[in-house]
Amino acid sequence: MRKALTIIIAVGAVVALCGPLTGFLYSGGLGKSPYGALPVVSLPAEAIPIPWFGGKMSNTFFTTLIIDALLLLLVGLGLRHARRGDVRPPKGVLGGMVEMIAEALANFADNVAGQRGKSIFPLVATLFFFILVGNWFKLLPGAESIGILEKPHLANIPAYAPRLIELGPLSFYTVDGTHPVEVEHSDGEAQADTATEAHAAEGEGICTACNITPFIRGVATDLNFTLALALVTMALVQAWGFRSQGLRYLVKFINLPALSKGPIGVIEFAAGLLEIISEFSRIISFAFRLLGNIFAGTVLIFVMSNLIPFILPAGFYGLELFVGAIQAVVFALLALVFINMATQGHGDSSHAAPGEAAHA
Amino acid sequence: MDLLAARALGAGLAIGLGAIGPGIGIGLLVLGALQAIGRNPDTSGTVLVNMILGVAFTEAIAIYALVVSLILIFVGI
């Protein structure tokens, strides 16, 4: 009970502190004051320069690297704990939270998959933590709002005049929402422009029609990320099916044995062929469910921060915390269920599933 | 009507009309699940898992509409 209360208070504090700050940064300053600019809604990830090496990478890829580092750090902390032969439950808020989530996931895997739950659990937990951290990372104040000042690359992104702000020793640029500027898109100059704009953030030369390309952007707002996760997950589902059933797994798709049963068998054979289509549609729905929810959340916070920039975005910020967690749960749970369905044979599925469900 | 306006209109209509069915469907699903849990609270774990699975499949249909509208807005035709 006390644990739950602590978590509720912590979430409340995060929403109360980070929510307004995020909204403030999103709207590029004090909302409708001179700095407020229309949000940038761009489905493709934007390119940011790679430091020291040159070249470009997408900002979602950069964020993925940071998330990977964070998760590896978490794993390292856990390993250090385990190496010492500690069997005591971990101390501290972080350890307690990770343990609680992992325990809940393990129970879930046991309930759904029974005996097989133990072997499926690592993948499901990995997916869950990866997506959860990815979804929550974009809610940090400054993510998706601090970046490089440069000329927009796409035609439908609004451009504004830059404005210098000095706060004591700090000086930075923002966009001036009251001065929209038309961008002249000329393909010939594109190369030269990117070169000068790379230095724009350092103050050497400044663009006249600018918008901000964020350094950090929610990973799930990039279709490359969600599609990659979906492909990996569905490939692993097939692998699990072959591992537990061997070549008999193919009977689910190309149901040759059913053909010997006469006319009804033909219908079963056709239903097996439909299973192939349903496997592919699962890839699409996996990828676009995550993308749609998280991308819509980003746009929602953008728009709300522009409409009412002060307190209201905090409410939507809380909603986004919730949606991010729910989507991680749904992705992990669906992966678990699909793997469980693949490991059960065609014949025994109808008997095994209700029996295991009854034990749960 | 120029092409841009037609695409914007089409995108809005696609997701707007496409969300009606799944909205009703998810409502019905949750209704059934909550009634089942209300009748037999012990099965809430199983019912919840199956409900989320059903909601995911229902939601997939809204996702197809979302894909169509995203393509209409962002992909050059």
C-alpha cells in the first residue's frame, strides 16, 4: 500500500513539474507571446549532423542510441547486484520499480503461457522495457523542442524569423512566431545551405527562415523503429513455432492433411492460407499501432501547448505517460500471446488453451 | 477543389469514418469484459488478457484507416 502511494505521488510530481515545462518548451517560449510558433508535424525523422564524424543521422536513431545506453546501464546495475550473490530484494526506488515490473511480467507470462512462460519471458520483458523507456524518454522536458536552428527541409513546415534570447551568461536562439517567413526552396543551393546552417547554432551565421530540428525525438514516432520491432517480433514468433513443433508448424499455413478429409477439408485448407495473410497483417498492425498512438500523442501535446500553453498541457502530459505505458504493455502482451499460439500445435490448441486458462 | 485540399479532406474522412466501427467494437468488447468480471471477479486476469487481445485486433481496423490517412497526407502521389 505504501509502495503504491509512493508511486502515485512520484507520478503526480513528475506530471506537475515536467508537464508545464514541456508545454512551455514546445510552444517555444511563453505561448502566444512573440516566441510562440506553430508546431512542426513531420512524420519522417529529421536529420541531424553527427558530431566529430560528419554526415547525418536521423534524430530518432540518436534517441535510440541513448535509450540503448540507458537500458544497458540498468542491466549493468542489475548484474552487479546479482554477481555479488545477493538474493535480498533490491533496495531503492529504481530497483524496487524494476523488480515490481519484472515480477508482474513474469506472473503474466506464467498465466498466459504456463510451462513455456519462463522461456518467453525474457523477450517479452525486453520489448516492454525498451518501448516503455522509449515512450517516456520523449516526455522529458526539452526532448522534441531543443535542437538545431535551420531551414526546414520539407515544404509543409512553417518557417519563422530567428530571435536571440539572452539570460545572463546563457544565450540561445528561438523562433519568432509572429514573423512567419516564406521559404524559397531552391534545389541548387541546398548543399551550401545545410553547410552554413550547421554552424547556425554556434552563432557564426544565422538562417533567415528557420525552424527547430530537435535532437531528441520519440523513437516510436518513426516508422523505421516500430516496423523493425514488429518484424523482429514476428520473425521470432515463427522461430518459436518451428522450434517447438518442427516442420509440423507449417501445417497451420498449408494444411495438406486436411485435404484428405473431403469437402470440409478444402475449407480448412483455405483457412490455413488465410493464416498467412493474417501473419503479415500482424506486422502492419504491430508497427502502426505503436506509431499511431505515440505520434498522435506528440501532435496532441504540440497542439495543446500552442492553444493553452500554461497549465493545461500537464493533463495531456499525464495522459501521455499512461498511453506510453499501455502501448508497451500491449506490445509485450501481444508478442507473448502470438508466441504462445505459435508454440501450440494445430490439434492440441483447442484442448490446451482453455485448460491453461482455467489454471490461471 | 485542388489536389491538396482533396487529400486533406480525404485524410480526415478516412480516419474519421474508419474510427466509428472500431470505436463501437471496443466499447462492446469492454462492456462484455466488465460484465464478465462483475459476474465472476475471480476470472478477471484471464478476461483482461483476452479483452486486451480482442481490443488489439479491433483497433487494428482503425489502424488501417490511420495508415490510409497518413499516406494521403505525407506520401506524395
